[in-house]
Amino acid sequence: MKSEHEKVIDEYAEKLPEFMLREVKESIPATISKSDLSKVMEVIVASYIAARVNPGECVGLVGAQSIGEPGTQMTLNTFHFAGVSEMNVTTGLPRIIEIFDARKDIKTPMMEIFLKAPHNTNIEQLKKFAAKIKETTFGELASEYSLNIFDQVLTVKLNKMLLDDYGLSAKELAKTIKAKVKGFGVESSGEEITLTKSTKAEELKDLYNIKEKIKDFKITGTKGIKQVLPVKRGEEYIILTSGTNLKDILSQPEVDASRTNSNDIVEVYEVLGIEAGRQAIINEVYKVIDAQGLNIDIRHIMMVADIMCANGEVKGVTRYGVVKEKASVLARASFETPIKHLINAALEGEVDHLTSVVENVMVNQPVPLGTGLPGLVTKIK
């Protein structure tokens, strides 16, 4: 049997979409009176109608204007994390361009890692986890290198304090290096590691090259996580990182996978799928706009995100991404590299049906919007 409340809500099935009715059912208090509920429903219907777009509205143009106009007035300052120079984050216009272009290598990749209890309140466990995921290279653990040219031996002295911090020994490091280098004998004694060339060649360069090469060997941590910074948010601690690796971090048992995120849109899409990619675009653009103190209606951003993700993969608003997909030759030519588009269209014998705004402006015709939209004609009896 349906309750009284449900009956009232169901009367509005024609006027409101299903998900809104569902949301109302979930969020109304059980004690509400029938007349009050009717009033609430009327307000919801009124705001729903006000929020709808008229048929033939040029949402693309309005969206572009609404993001572009405040975007030109954005202050181009960068924002420092309380004095930690490694944590500079790209903000303002450069960041918005980066997101809308769907760039693969962004300037300041970052993650916010949320942890499950008890790790998120216990600072010691948090620090332990932070140290565990920070990528540590061999170069960070070495304190000095010495080359013996005559015997063709490279000796590396290690930093004992750091080794103790990470719980590592010279023996383990020697093992790691041995697995990665060829043509060298690797020995360890105390706090030192020696690399000896197994074939006595005259090439000094080899020894120098190996010295540079071993600096970049990853010893512990997660690939790509260059810096870690524990920060307090509300009641819990989270970890901010410089560098991202969403896939490996989400697989750690201590991590709360439902809230952890990365600011690299393409990575989010590759790891979590297209819906997550779309949401990431919306969140990241909104963050920038919010930080600059602007107010842009979220629906404009949602529309750009929808267009970028409509084909099931994240495409940037560039001549290789969204613009390339346009059906109209003139619209593509108006964006960038016009001659290339026109020649290709001529070679293929493409037809432009002038269905959109840009190409009609180019050929000096009324644009198909508002009163110029065909089909909106009244029948006169």
C-alpha cells in the first residue's frame, strides 16, 4: 500500500522527472502534513520549470560566453600551500585551459588521499603510510659517489639515517641494483656499495653513465608520488601528494577508495571510467572558479564536460578533439587550420548542410535559433 505522502508525490509524475520524485521521497520528513507537502511540491515544480532551457536555446554559445567572459578577467596568480614550495598548484586560467584541452601531462599533478579509520586520526600511522607511498630513488639515499678511474670501480656511500628511516640495508639496495644493471659486479659492505666493471674495457663513459643511471632507480614507494604532505581536514587527516598514481594508490588497503581523487582528468578516466572522468572535469573546473571568487552556473560547466565525454572517451576542446568531430566543414575551418580542412573537404566532396550557428554566420544567413529555428511555426486555421 502506498502511504499518503507517496500518493501526493505521485500526482506530480507527469510534471517532474523520476529521479527528482525519488529524491523528494527520500528526503522529506515523515511528520510533514499533506498540505505542506503539496506546497513543497509546487515550489519544486516552479523551480524545475524555471531551470529548464527553452527549445532552440543556443546553449553552446551561452555556455562559451559564460565561461569565457569571467575567464578573461581571472587573476593569474598562483597559490602556495602554506610555504611548501613543492606544492605549487596551477590555478586560474592556465589550469582551466589544461582541463578543457584534456592534456595528458599536466603541470602540477596532485592527489588527495583519504584514509580509512584508524589511519585517518592516528598521526603516527598516517606518517608511516605517507613514508611508505612516497617514491624514494637511489639518488636520495646516496650521500656521495667516488669514481676510481684506474680500477674502474664506482663506490657509493649511503646516508645511514635515511636508510634507518626507511628500514633498508645496503645489502637490499645492492640486490635491487644487481637486478637492474648488466655488465657490473655489485658488492655491498657496511654503508657502501661498489660497482665493478666486469669487462675491463677502456670506456670511462660506461662508469659515468651507470652513476647517473642508478640515481633514478626506484627503491621504495609508489611510482610517480614525488612528495607527500599530511594535512588536517575537519576531524581527520588526509595526505596531499605531488605527482599522481591513482591505480596503485586505490589498491592500498588503508586507502578510502570512495573519496580519494586525483586532479589528472585523463588518469581518472583511464582508471575509473568515463562517468568519473566527466565528474572530475566538473569538480576541477568548479574548484578553480570557486578559488577565484567567480560564480558561473554549474550547468555551463556540466555541458562542456558532457561534450568532452559524449563519445565515451575524454576529448579536449582542441582541433584534434571535440572540433574534429564536428559534422560541418565550415565550423571546423573556423576554429584552426582552415586551409587544411577546406582542401580535405574538397578532395572528399563533403557537403555542409549548414545546420549549426557558426557556419550560418559565415555565409550570412539567419542562424537556426529562437525565431530562426524552423518548425516553430503556428498553424493558422
